[in-house]
Amino acid sequence: MDFSKVKFLLSVHSIKQLPAAELPEVAFAGRSNVGKSSLINKLLGRKGLVKVSARPGKTQGLNYFQVGEQFYLVDLPGYGFAKVPKAMQNDWQGLISTYLQNRSTLKCVVVIVDIRHEPKSQDTQLFDWLRVNNIPFIPVYTKIDKLSGNERMKNATRLDKGHSIHPSQRILFSAKSGQGRDDLIAALASFVW
Ligand SMILES: Nc1nc2c(ncn2[C@@H]2O[C@H](COP(=O)(O)OP(=O)(O)OP(=O)(O)O)[C@@H](O)[C@H]2O)c(=O)[nH]1
Ligand SMILES: [Mg+2]
């Protein structure tokens, strides 16, 4: 995968703003503040390309990044952020589920989970929903730099069980150290080509 030419394309707030479905695309989903934008920056090797924040709810809209003439990466707004008004949360959910179900060029969804946390019902719901809708996904357990090796394995197993994920399916990742980046690129390549 060649990430030398990457540009921000647009931020989509309604289905009719979606760019023409001309390139394959990969979406990045997960709870608010889990590290979606940081993961994309690390993947692309561009520190400031995607805005990162310690404050949850930073990413709003579907943010499209174009990689060369090869594919789009789509940074989705996070779910499970209590401070956003309910009506607004529902709008987001509606837009995202419509997008995920209908986008013909969507190759897979990278679902990002914080390795430190217990399995959360919203993540389980997303995994189950993707399975029911036959949408391919790659589970990524991120922020592994925050745990010791032992804790990492213990927590990864707990998440595997909670979300019915086979250990060979998921990737352990750190946006800080870059661990897991090669695994993620290999997994993405298998979906995009
Ligand atoms: N130590 C560590 N911190 C991380 C990692 N990934 C993200 N962070 C931090 O977690 C916070 C949230 O990161 P973002 O990338 O903005 O998270 P997001 O999922 O895009 O958040 P929203 O757009 O608000 O949904 C920031 O303070 C990041 O620096 C990681 O792998 N390791
Ligand atoms: Mg973000």
C-alpha cells in the first residue's frame, strides 16, 4: 500500500453529499475517543492529518481521505458519547447505518476497541449488526501501549469472548508505538484488492 499521496477530501453530513462511488473504501468505527483518528494518522504516517482530541466527540460527519488513486479511508464519528444530545446521536446513527448498509464500494469496516475496557454492549451491538448485514470487518484492539504484556493478553481474551471474535481475526494496535501497523496494512490489503 502506497500512502505517499494522501489528502483530505470532504466531510459528509448527509447521504447525498457522499462522493461518487468510484474507489474502494474502508471505514473506521468505534466508541467516541477510542482512538480512531489517531489510528488513521499512524496508519498513513501523517501526524496531524486527522484531528485528534482528548475530548470525546471530536470527529463529526464522515471524513473522507483519499489515498492516491487507490482508495478512500472514512473516519466515522464515534458512538456512545453521552454529552451529545440524543436527537443528534440518532441522526448520526441513522446516517452511519444507512451509509454502511448501502455503500456499494465499502470493502470493510475497521472496528476499534480500547483494550483496557471490558466488552461494551455498544461494541457487541456493532459487531453483531455487521455480521447480520454481511459487512466484512477487522476488529482492532488499540492503546496496547497502556498495558503490560500480561494484561494485554488477558484483556484481549476477555474482548474476544465478549464479542465472539477469534484471536486470529483481530489486531492489537498502538497509535503511540505503531505496533500492529504492519498487521493492519496486511489485513486491509486483503480486502481492498
Ligand atoms: N497512549 C495512547 N493514546 C492514544 C492511542 N490512540 C489514541 N490515543 C489518545 O486517545 C485520545 C482520543 O484519540 P482520537 O484519535 O481523537 O479518538 P477518536 O476515536 O477519533 O475520538 P472521536 O473523534 O472523538 O470519536 C487522544 O488523546 C489520543 O492521543 C494509543 O494507541 N495509545
Ligand atoms: Mg476522531
